[in-house]
Amino acid sequence: MDISVVIPLFNEAESLPELTAWIRRVMDDHRFSYEIILVDDGSTDGSWMVIEGLKAMNSKITAVKFRRNYGKSAALNVGFAAAQGNVVITMDADLQDSPDEIPELYRRIIQDDFDLVSGWKQQRQDPPSKTIPTKLFNSVTRGMSGIHNLHDFNCGLKAYKREVVKSIEVYGEMHRYIPVIAKWAGFRRIDEQVVQHYPRKYGKTKFGAGRFVKGFLDLLSIFFVGKFGKRPMHFFGTMGVLSFLAGFIIAVWLIVEKLVSIANQSPYRNVTEQPLFFFALIAIIIGTQLFLTGFIAELVSRSGPDRNNYQIEQVI
């Protein structure tokens, strides 16, 4: 199969018929073999009934229905697991992403041999309350990830080699940083493509300010796990040893200073009367705790928990 189109959706009943018809037209025009994977993230507006009707008219459609709303990352992760195409295309269900971009995205993965091509909505049809924070987060993400050639990490329209989506895991709000996750997984041929961005035609945006807080925390999580996920002792152990040594050296220095003063019969203060001693004691305790944390994290990392276990109500 050439292409799998993965579409996470939440309350998008009005846009689905037009979107799937548009995708079908593009695929037929270019003679692609394809599938459309719709993941209903707990919609309450009748989206699933619309999907059932669309499935009856187009055998290329498969769909998964969550029992409740888990979020876009969960929907993408389930869609990635189901995808069978050599190239996996993701897009939003609100008709702001254009299926006409699919042929060029496919060409760049197959012919130019990119691992991931991310859309760049250069001319966004969103209010400043959404575009300004997005630019800030994109700038921070570029700096932390080292992927300097992407302007829009969170664009829903992306293309992947199949190997990429089968090698990564997305949860929380981490769909915003899939290029970063892919890079840490070893897929470094990442580029972007300027794509058309349309105004929302139906429904209302699912955007909320709280998502930026969650997104920032997930970015820190990705950064830490990417660098130290397989070797947590390198982080906690190093910090612990440095803290322990600093405290130990200060304590020894205070004791030696007292002994020298006694030997020279000069005035001195008891070690426990000096504030520096308590700083040294705290540093030793913190160092020991950090080292133990690293040891425990090392054990946990060898048997990580299942992060993506979702209640699926129906699959068609």
C-alpha cells in the first residue's frame, strides 16, 4: 500500500464527508493505493454515525472509536499502530489542512528519501491568541531539539516513512513534538514543506491555553528522556556524586581547619557551630538521594510501563 492517511478527530461530524471525498479524489487522480484511518477520540456530536455511513460508501476507510476523549496524541498513536502504508500522512479533520498537499509529501518521502516532512503553515488562518504562543513554543523547541530547519513543529499535516511511526510512541501532549521524538529515535532526515492553511469551515477550535502548559512540560520530558532515558544513572548519578563530593570536601576542610587551629593553639570554632557545615551536610544528603534515585530509575527503565492502553469501543 502506498499511503495511509491517519486522521484524529473530535466532534467533526460536519467536515468528515467533505474531507474524505477530497482525499478520495486526490488518491484516485494520482492512482495511489491507500487507506483512510479515522480515529474518533470520544466525539459526542454524532461523528461516529457519520463515519459508519462513509465506511459503507468507501471500503478504503477504517475507523477506531474511543470510549472517551484521550487526546490527539492517543488518537495518533493508535492510528500509527494500524497504518499499513509505506508512507503515513497525518492531517486534522477540520478541513484546514489540504489533501492536495499529499502527492508532494509522498514524493519527498519516497524520492527524496526523507524520514519525516512536516508542514509549515506559513500563512496561518488563526487568531493572534493562537499564533503568537505557537511561534514562541516553536522557537523554544528549535533551540532545545537542535532541529533548526522546522518553523512549525505542531502542524497536523505531516508525512512519515512507515518505519518512523512504527518506532516511536506518542502520549500526553507529545504530538506537538513528533519531529523531536523521531530525531531521538535516530531518524534525522527531517525537512518541512510550505502548505496551504484554510480558515475553519465547520465547528469550533479545540485549542485551549492550558495545552501550552502541558506541551511545555512534555517538551522537557522529551528532552530528558531522549538524552537520559536509557541511562538515567548518568544524569542522577553525576549530579549526586558532584553534590556528595562538594559536601564531603567542605566538611573535611572544616575539620582540618579546626585541627590545625588546635595544633597552633589559636582560637577556633566548633565545626557544628559554622553555617557552612550544615550546607555541607545538606549537600551530602542530597547527593546520596540523587544517586539512589538514579539507581532506582535505572531499574525502572529496564521494564517501562505501558503508556498507551486505551479503551476502544468499536473498530470498523
